[in-house]
Amino acid sequence: MDYVKSDGKVRRTSRTTRLIVLLLVLIASTFLGIMHQYSKGCVPPGVDAFCPFGGIESALSFIATGTMLKKIAWSSFTLLLAVLLTVVLFRRSFCGNLCPLGTLQELFGKIGKKILGKQAAIPKSIDRVARYGKYAMFVVFVALTYILGRLVIRPFDPWAAYHHLFSSDLFTEFSIGFGILAASLVGSIFFDRVFCKYLCPMGGFLGLIHRVGIFRVRRNDTSCIHCKACDRSCPVNIRIEQVEQVQSAECINCNECINACPVKDTLEVSGRKRGTLKPTLVLLFSLGIFLVVIATASFTGGFEWKMKSMIEHVDETGTLNPDDILGRHTFREVSESTGIKKNLFLEQFDISEEDFDQPIKDSAHREGSRFDTESVRQFVREQLE
């Protein structure tokens, strides 16, 4: 059967553009994480404030009490809004075109393909059941967070662990998350996007609401040559060659199947009225939604790029909650914000004058130290009573 070949240059450009966008988002997120850990001047909020899943976790708490969970900021709600707007148009495009944790797994997957030639497939009987894991994670973490009133997922979060890779807190606060991160990345060498397919609670949430999306991948069976290039390219192992349109909740709308298809106009992204979009446009529209939402929120004050210092927080609210003391704060900041005298800190924690101006976590993790950040919080509580 004769067929018209798709433009290989266009497909390569689309694939390259997607990779560039994924890498830029990963680099930007990593940069913000490094700045949060090490900047002495303008300090951006922590990783939790830049995670849309934090908006989901905090939503019930906010509705019930009017307050957000500790470590969650309005930026989490802003990013969640951007994700939901993307879902309305392009279903799980956030997962396939923007998510930095997905990018890390994809990069390790590429390494695996280079080394192994091709990746293995998990037995269908196991895979089918394991896919429900992400839905279970979504329900468990949202429910426990609401019940306990704190960010339950944090110690288990591989993305939070990634942002603390070079922090002294990594093995004290994020050892489980680091283990999940390591297992996910190593696993992705052999089986593509392991965390995305089986454990990601954000993926579970988006999988539940994906059907509202207008655009999806459709296949023209008349021109399809059943070469299964689409199936081989799919990072979440959907059998695209057998369906007229991709309805699966597993689809992350990366459109790599379209980029792999050798036949012109056989796989397309189209809406309900059959209007079509090129994969690059889907990618750029998805990115544009995020940029517009973030820019609007930043302009209106709903997206904070800089953490308030402890002193600024006290000046603004008139009080200091000891729970707000972080490992990155210095003893001097705590002393000046609470009015507790310097010498009391020096005596209580057996620290030097130099330690007084260092982040609490640095002194706490020094060899021979017998305190941690929570010890400082408790000491402040007792002094303020």
C-alpha cells in the first residue's frame, strides 16, 4: 500500500522543541531550589510553594478553616489553576510537556535506551494493578493531610528530596523521599517513567479529570500502516495503534506518538469538531497558559517570588509562631524577632559567636551537636510562655 510520508524534519523539530522546554522548566525549578537553600539575599520560597499538588492538599484545609497549610503559599494555588486550565484544553499536557520530575525520569529513560538498546516491559498482570497506585496515593495523601492538618506527603516526596540533595536535611527529613527518587530514576532506566505511571499523586488527580480535555490524539485507520512506531514511542505504554482515539487516563499528552508516526496525517491532535493542532502548538499553548497565569498572579501580588525574612514577617503580623522557624534561619534572626537574648541561645545550644550568624541547620548537623531545628522551636516556645 502506498502512503505519504510525514515530514521527518518537522517531527524532529517538534521532538527537539519539547525537549528544550522540558529542560528549561527543569533548570528553572532547580535554580529556584538552589537559591532557596543557599541565597543570602533574595530568597525564593521553598519547593512546596512551587508545587501545584500543594494547592490540592491545602484546598480542603483552606475551605474548612480559611488558612493554608504550613509551607504552602498562594503560588501553589496559582500553579494548580494553570494545570487545570491546561487540562481543559489538552488533558494531561502538564505531565508530558512541563513537569520537571517527569523530565528527570525521561532523561534517565534516554540513558537506559542508549545503554540497553530498548527498555523492558513490566508484565501486564502486574502493570495493570500497579497503575492504580497513583490514585491510591492521591486519596491517601489528600485525606491524611486534611485530617492531620499538615503536609503529610513532604517526607515521602521525591521532588522535595531532589531540592534538598545537597542539604544537610536530606537524610534527616527526606530519606524516604530520596529513596523513592533514586528508585524512580534507576527504575526509569529499565521501565520508562516509573514514578509517573505508578506512584505520582498529581498524575492520579489528573487521571481522574482528564476526560474534560477538548483535544486528544486521534488515529486515521485508513492511512495507518500498523508499524507500531507510536506504541514503541509512548512513555506510558499505551497501545495507540489499536484505537481510533486515545481516551486512556494514562496518556500524558506528550505527543511523542505523533512525532514517531511515519505516515502523514495519520496521528493528529484534534478537538471534538476535528480541528487539528500540531504537537509543537500544543506544547507552546500549554507553556503559554502557565506563563500568562504566573505573570498575571505576579503582577497582582498573588505569586510571591521572595520569602519574607523572619523580621519582616513579625513586623507584618505582629507575632512569631515558633513553628515558622526554619533550619535556614540564623540564631540572630530568631533572637531579634523574638526578643530572646543572644546569650541564652549561646548557652542553651553550646554554640559560638560564629554559629550565631549561621543557619540553624548548619550548626545542628555539625559533628558533636546535640540539637536540631525542632529543639530551637521548643526552646523559643518555652521562653515566650
